[in-house]
Amino acid sequence: MDRVLVTGGAGFIGSHLCERLISEGHRVYCWDNLSTGSERNLAAVLSSPRFELVRHDIIEPRDIAVDRIYNLACPASPDQYQKDPIHTLMTSTVGVMNMLDIAERYGATLLQASTSEVYGDPLMHPQREDYWGHVNPIGPRACYDESKRLAETLLVAHERQRGAKVRIARIFNTYGPHMSADDGRVVSNFIVQALRGEDIVIYGDGQQTRSFCYVNDMVDGLVRLMRSDLRGPVNLGNPVETSIMELAQRVNALTGGRSAMVHRPLPIDDPCRRNPDITLARQRLGWEPKVSLDEGLEATISYFREMVEG
Ligand code: UDP
């Protein structure tokens, strides 16, 4: 049994990770400032004697003796992380330094949730881990992109200089139950609009692409990475590239096809294409996504249906 700290554990991916770790018999300490996460996401684990939730913001120092740390604390939806850009920057810099302090004090392994946003609006397709990215350092997404990049730099520096045990997951677009209905991300927006019979709002012409990974696949990748000896960054995401227009059509079809499609202007610096090369994860972690987009969308639609209609 490991003692595991999951920061951001009440969030979308974090809550699924807590469930998985509890089901494997570990002791799980969840720290979350509940800015975008919620206790409701933790309904399946809150009553476990091996689970503890503390309302805590990782930009404040706090100590705990653990064996492993998954640092998932940070708003991840563009709408959310741009609401308080300075706090977003602090979370993935000062917050990460606080996590490194704990990791070094107790010899714990720290897995940092990095992001496909480190590639910015990429000029290389698909994106491989050795691509340095194409990021606007002063654009509206910079508070997230640049602090996540610096987080990687901090981990690697602590590993080289002090032997810290670190893992870096570059997480691509992920979806599934426990996304919040109003966080502004494309999958949740489209599903909620379609279930309400409202127009599906596509930003730009909808030809921009993303690659959507179901949350259970993502959690499996994170757990495998934590247990591996892979120290450099690893892409975790679904390699099937889908245009936003195609996503809208599939969501509409799976929910009964009542919505019309309308267009709004594309946000500034919205990446045109995003698609992970997951060769490294396949070879070194034996990992690849198993859930198809239709299967994953159906499960996510059932989750939101209860929320919208219940
Ligand atoms: N998008 C959209 N309608 C929405 C929300 C997002 O067309 O209601 C588009 C957005 O412009 C982007 C893609 O969907 O091209 C994915 O956006 P999201 O906010 O989910 O995450 P991102 O991958 O941009 O970080």
C-alpha cells in the first residue's frame, strides 16, 4: 500500500485517479482548493477510511509524508485558466516548487500533469516529445502554457541537480464523466447544448482538430507512467485526430440530432491542429487508448443526461 497525494483530486481527471488508487488499496490524500473541482466528483471514495480530502491551495506550503505525488492541481479549461491568469501562473510554478519540496523531503516520486499546450500552436504533426513547441509568451493562453513549460523545467532541474524522482505527463484533450457542465471545454459544451436542444456553437469554421482521449484511458496512462522509470516528458492522448465540426456532428447524432450548428469567432491563439505521437508511451509503458470516441461520448452523454434532465 502506497501513501499517495493527489493534488487537484476533486477535479475531472483527479477524481477518477482517486477512485482507481482507492480501488487498488492505496491510502489517498486529496488536496484541492475546489476552484474548479467539486466534492460531488468524489462521491465514490469519500466514505473510504483510506481517503482524505483537504481543502488546500498548493501555492501555500503544507507538509505531508507520502510515497507518490500526482500533481494535477490547475484549472485546465481555457475559459477557467484565463479568469485569474496570475493565480494560474502561481499554481504551476510556486505550487510545483511546493510539491518538489515534499517529494525531496520524503523521497517521493512526483508526477507532474503537463499538457499538449506546451507545444502551443504546433508546426510539427503529430507532436513528438522532442518538439520544442510554438508558444506565444504574451497571448491569453500564456499564463497556462508558459507556466506548464516552466513546471517541466523545474522538475528537470531538480532531477539533475538534486536527484529528485520526477515523471512528466503531457496530457492531450481528455473527456468523460466529472467534467463540469460549465467549464467551457468543447466536449462538455457540445453535449450540454445538444441535450438541451440548443444550437451547438462552433468557434471558427470547425476545421481545427483535437484528439480526444477518454478519461479511463488517461488515468491508466498516468498510473503506468508513475510506476515506470521514464523520466523525460511522455505524451498521453488519443492519436485519432478529429475536427471540431466532426465532433459536433457526432455529438448531435448520438443525442438525437435536434441541434443546429452555429459559428462564433475563433478565440485568439486557438491551435489549428493537435495530435499526439504516442510511440514512446506505446513502447515504454505498453499503453495506448482503448475506448473509441463513440463509446466514450456515449458514456459522457449518459453522465450529462442525468445532470441536465435529473
Ligand atoms: N470550441 C468550440 N466550441 C466550444 C468550445 C470550444 O468550437 O463551445 C473549440 C475551441 O475553439 C478549440 C476546440 O474546440 O478549437 C477545443 O477547445 P477546448 O476549450 O475544449 O480546449 P483546447 O484544446 O483549446 O485547450
